Amino acid sequence: MDLQDISSITNERFKITKKETKVRDTINDVINSCRLHAEKKRQQIKLVFEDNIPKILKFDPARLQQIINNLMSNAIKFSQEN
């Protein structure tokens, strides 16, 4: 979540757009965008999906991407180089 999101929430203009989306594709896109940064720190990213994760869910893909990107960025930033 960024400052614009916080401002939207406080002004009650925050909207979540739910649509049927492929979960794995959404997550893979974010992970792939983080790989270069991780490789620069000599880190590896391994992504494993459990078989019971649905292929399609109804959610806001932009928000999920934002959340995962924040988590990955922090994990890379605060992990030691290999």
C-alpha cells in the first residue's frame, strides 16, 4: 500500500476491483520481476505452488501484485547475500 492508497482510504475512495484471475500467473509475474534484483544480491527465488491452490479466483490482481511485490522486496532487501 502506498501513500495514495492511504489517502484514498481516509477519503473513502479506495476501491478494490474483483475479477476472475489466474492466481499462479499473477504471482509468477511479480516473482519474475523480482528475480533480477535478487540475483544481484546472489539470492535465488524458488516458487512452489501446492496442488490444492485453485487455478482461478476472484480477487483484485493489482492489489495482490502490490502486496507480493512489497513482501518480496523486503525479503530481498533484508536477507543476506549468499
